Amino acid sequence: MSAYLQIIVIACFAMVIVALFREKTDFLTYSIAAMFIAVIATFYFLPAVITVDGLILAIEWEVIFFLIAIFTIVEVLDDKRIFQELALRITRKFETNTRKFFWVMCLTSTLSAAFIEDVSVAIIFIPLIIKTSEKLHINPTPFLLGVTICINLAATLTPFGSSQNILIAAKFDLSTTWFILNLGLYFIISTLFTLILLDHFILKNSLKQIWLPHCTINEEPFEAHHIQSHELYIMEKPIDKKVFNKNMIALLIFIALLFIIPNILFVGILGALMFVIINPRPYGKNKRPDISYYFSKIDYKLVFFFMCLFILVYCMELNGTILIIEHLVMDLAIENLFLLCIVILIMTSLLSALLDNVPVTVIFIPVIQVLVIQAGFAATPLLIAFILGINVGGNLLPQGSACDMLTLEFAKKSHIHEMNYNKLLKVGGIFAIFHTLIGIAYLWFYIYFLL
């Protein structure tokens, strides 16, 4: 009976994965349907095990509410065009020096991606790079590669740099300080080496060429992501300096609180309220804080998608599927911590390249818990390997990262033929392997010298 149930639930999970890869498909519809089928099947085969209370408790509510808080902050900053203004100021200052422009733009976008969603960073920076490159008649390909590849590295720096990091941080109670102390060195080394190699092998050659764009940026709506052209392309008109300065100070305070207070949910809610209060909206002749307005602008698809995933994995735990994965990982590792970390790193990297990294994260969280709690392995090295694998694997294949696919769409619409799927597959794949090797070396050093 359990074998039939496992097949049904795995098929439901596979249906979610397939829906994620089909851009024109509403993945949330299939996620809810898959969750519903999995719950009904589990109730049919294991009626004494599954309960309504169990389903409710299977959802990580701390993650759900933290996501809503972060999305609210991003909506406020997007509404006030704070990141757009920051990117525009950088472009104006460094556009006359191509190499400085490359480094500043890549580093700024990378650090931004450590605090806001990678797709949002791409929407802000990619059009700016293309537009500036047209003005300067320089090939935007090295800049696009630098930003796209490094954005995935940025997710290793903070617990809120990616959706999967939020899940891991909430489950294992990891603070921003933990991420900085345990992954900061890896982030610095991998980012600097990546930019140095891109500078030497790609940017250096492109500077010898005069690049003439085939056409200007298309002003049609970007239908794949339902974003209108006036939202995609950065307005040249600067925003009010007081508004910009006020929000930048608030952002710095928010980041500082994330270091000081270990509870990310508390800081997230406090930060959301702070940004809403300092950015009141017009109401008649007056202004007042309006969190309802920003709640109405949030895309709740990811929130409900997480809820479906939590319940799907709960069903997989009940029917023994997670236990099979745990035994597989244990058998491959031969109870050696360093080998176990390599197995976790490589497995999660490959799966994140082939599948969406959020479902992979949700599946492997209980595996890591068992390895730490029951098998007695040190938690920190396993978590480092897990976080690196989940985030770095996105560069192995372009479809493994939403940011990669978005960059390709921008390049296609702007007729930048050199920046195509094959180019990103070749360069991104090489750097994904490079980042994985750095990760293995970093884990070796951490386990044998720091642990």
C-alpha cells in the first residue's frame, strides 16, 4: 500500500515541477491540485496517520509571515523607486569608465540581491546595463554575464537572499550573523574570482570592439512576467532627495536590526511597519500610512506555493519517501562528514539545476535534520554544503534560475544576439562548476581547520 502511495505523491510532486518549467502555465493551480490529490491519497491509504491538525502544523507559518513582511518592504521601496534611483546614480557616475562601470554595477547588483529577490534585481539592473551600453557603444554581454552569475552567489550571504534561504533559516534558526560568519568568506572569494575571470577573459576582449546595437530597447510589455514597460525601464527623472535619503537610512536600520535581533520574523514585521509609516500615501488632502495598499500589490503566489509544498513534503514524510532519501544520502557518504558534505553539495546543486530550487530545499530540510539530530553529524558544515548547493546550482543550467531566464528574455528583446542560451549555458555552467569546487575546498578547510 505504501508503495502505491509513494508513487502517487511523487507523481504529484513531479506535476508541480513540470508546471514550474512551463512559463504560460499557472503553477499555483497545479500546486494546489497536486497537494489536494496527495492529501486525499494519504488519507485513503493511511487514515490513522494524517490529521487536519497535522496538515496545519506542517506549514512553516514563520516562513509564510516573514515572506509577506519582506514582500511588503520590497513593494514600498519599489513604489518609491529607491533601488531604481540607486542604480541610476551609479550608472551616471561610472558610465565613462567601462571597467569601473563593470565592477561597480556587478558588485552593487550582487549586494542588492543579498537583500531583495534576484528577479527584482534583474528587472532593475539589466535594462540599465543595456541602455548604458547602447549609449557608450560597448557590448553589454560581459556586464549581463557578470550580474547574472553573481546574483546567484549573493543568495549565500544572508538568510533572506533567496526563498530557499528563508526556509532553511527559519527551520534551523539561523541568523544573519550566522550567514556572514560561516558563508561570508566563501561569498567574498567566489565573487571576486568570478569578476576577475570575467574581466580578464570576456570584458577585456569586448573593449577592443565597437558594439552597435541592432535596435533600441523594445517598449512593448514584457508579457512573460506581466510587467508593463513603464515599470521595466528606469525613469531618468530623479526622485525626491528627502524620500531617497529617508528610505536608505531606514534600509540601513533594517539591515542592522537583522544582525542585532536573531528572530527574523520579528525584524521582518517591524521593518514592514517602519517602511509603511515613513512612506505615507495620499488620502484626500492629507497623507497616512496605508499597509493595505501594499498588501494588495503583493503577489501571493509564492506564499500559497510554499504552503502547498510544505503539505506535499509532509505527505512524503508520512509515507516514508523522505526516509528513503535519508538512507540514500547516508549510504553514499559512508559516515564521513567531509564526504557527506560533498554528497549534499553535489546532489543539491544538480537537482537545483534540473528542478526549481525551492522544492529541492523543502525535500532536503528533513534529511539534514535527521543527519544532525539522529546521526549526530555537525550541523554547521552540513548547512553550509546545503546552502551552497541549493543556491550555486542555479548557474549550472539557465532554466535553473529565474534570473538567468529573465536576462535572456531582455537580451532577446534588445537583439543582443551574443547573449543567448548557449552562451549563458557555457559560461554559467563553467562558473557553476568553479563555484562548486571552491565550495568543496571551503568545506575541507572549514571541517579540518575551523571545526
